[in-house]
Amino acid sequence: MIIKKIINFIIFSFIIGFIIYYSIFENGKEEKEVIIKKPKVVEETEKLVYLIDKNNSNVEELLKDEIIIKYETVYICEEQEEIEEEILEEKEEIEEIPKEGLLEEEDGTYYYVNNERQKGIINNMYFDDNYKLRNEFKVIDNKVYYDNNRGLHLVDGIRYYFDFIDGHLIRSSVKSVIDISSWQGDIDFDKLKESNVVDAVIVRVGYGTSINSKCGLDKKFERNISELNRLGIPYGIYIYGYAQNEYAANIEANFVYDMIQKYNVKLYYPVFYDAEIRNYNGVNYTKNLYTKVINAFSNNLENKGIKTGVYGNLYMLTKGSLNDLSIRNKPIWVAQYYNKCQYDSDYIGWQYSSKGSIPGVNGRVDVNIFNY
């Protein structure tokens, strides 16, 4: 009897235990296994990102699932992260809406085409180099005008070059430049800077040598450089070349380099080789001679980290002894005293007159338009 009661108790306990185990473990397991949500993101690596309950205690078991193993990666995310992703996606969609047409913004009015700001003439409106609409400029027959101006004019801090004949805009953001030497004497650089007529200066360092003698320093070079440094006026230098061979050209280049070091020259423009001699001491300065001389001079300074350019008149550059690609491919400073520059290739400077009148300079001075 007692044995029977013990057996019944054991069977009853086993049944109760089984019911409790099934309720707690098996039901709980079933609930926790159903946690894989619909894939939300496809990465650039083409791996699917599954959103899994962060607090799930059965993640390791889920990693055994064939689908998860196939895509190699499981990311644990919270609901907040999902919301942030959705907000980011919406923001990106908004930013992708293209800007088109005339739009007014805090810093000006601009014209957009596919989110890109435009400049120049658009629908009889003029947009400057900073892409801003300039209503004070007038567009007539697809040309831009401003108050019937001619030549160089400063408008709201930007230097504009207008055609000398009819006044239409040729180029904006240019520099008004003078070139000087001892011929100008002692220049009042304070007055020159205050006038705001000149943006930069090209200074003669001196003159070269024909064969193997010494070069000569311009008598006002030291003073000119000192004053320009003091006032922070941008400048470049040039040498009047005489070299008749590569040896002399290297003497000239070494002289220029030594003067740059000695007088603390801070170059804004390249060092220009002034090549305007056609005959000296019975020697004709042919294309072959100038090509060798200028390239030797240029290579010498370029190897020392100093940029170089060439100054020459229109005829010599296009039809004369400077008409060589190795010369014309350098930064060119063209001399042509005319109402427009007719040089047939790229140039950075145009000397358009030798009769400029500039505050602070006694007498006449060469005036130029530089493209930077």
C-alpha cells in the first residue's frame, strides 16, 4: 500500500514537473525564436542587415540558422536606431531634390541648373565670377555693360576690364598692374596704394649679360622691393635679357636668384625674361638663339623652385624670334599698344600702354591687365 502511494506520488510529480517545464521553457523558446524581422537595409557589401531584438537571449542559437549563416552578418539594433535610419533616408531624399532657376538666398541671388550655380549671361541677367546676380550691370545684345565705362574699373571690390571702344565687359576679376624700373625714380608707394588704382607691380631687377660678364642691378630695385614688402603690395620681377648663349643665360638666372635671396623678394608673379632685343653687337637674336637662351634661363630657375615667364611684343611672339612652342607654352606677358590684345594663344598679362598716369608715380608708366 505504501509502495503504491510512493509510486503514484512519483508519477504525479513527474507529470507536474513536465507541465511546468513545458510552460516555462518550451513556450518561452517558441516566443523568443520568432524575432527575425523583414530585412531593412542592403549594404554596399550586398549583405542583408536583419533587425534582431537586442535583449534576446537566444541569439547564438539563431546564428545557426541557414539563412543567417548565408548572409554572414547579423546586426543588433534597437527600435530607436530604426527610426533614426528612416529619418536619415527621408533627409537624403529631400536633399536630392534639384535646385533649378533663379533662387534668392541669404548671401545673394543665384541661378541653379541641377544644383550647380551658374555664372555669365542667363536670360538677360548677369552673374559674376562668384555666381551672384548683379542687377547694376545691363545685358544688351548678349553683351554686358556698366555705366558706359571703358578700360579697368573697380566695382564692389572686383576689378572689371571693359572694352576700350564700346565698353562691353571683356573679363572680370582681373588685376591692374604697372611695371617699373629706375626710370620712374622714387615712387610714392603709400599714395599709390591709397589710390586703389593698382593691384600689383612688376619690378625690373636689372639687366643681363650678352656673353660672360656680370649682370647689372637696377638702381631702384632695393628701394622698390623694400616699399612693396612694407605695404604688402603683390609684385613680380623681370630681367632685361641680353644673353646670346646658354652660358650667359645661366649667369642671368643665377643673378636673379641671388637678388631674390638678398632682398627678400616675395614673388606673386613668375620671374619674366624680357626678350625684346633683335640685334646687339652685331649678333642677330634669331628664334634658335632665343629658344636656347630662354629655356636655359627658365630651367635654371625652375629647378630652384622659381616659376618663370616670358615678356615679348606681339610681333615677336606670333611671327618673329619668340614664335616657338617651348617659349609660347610658358606664362606669356604680351606687349601690344592697342585697344585690345590680339595675341592668338593664352597669356597672363597684356601691356596695353606706356603712357599710364598713376598716383604716386612721376611721369608716364607702363600699364597692364593681368588675368590673375
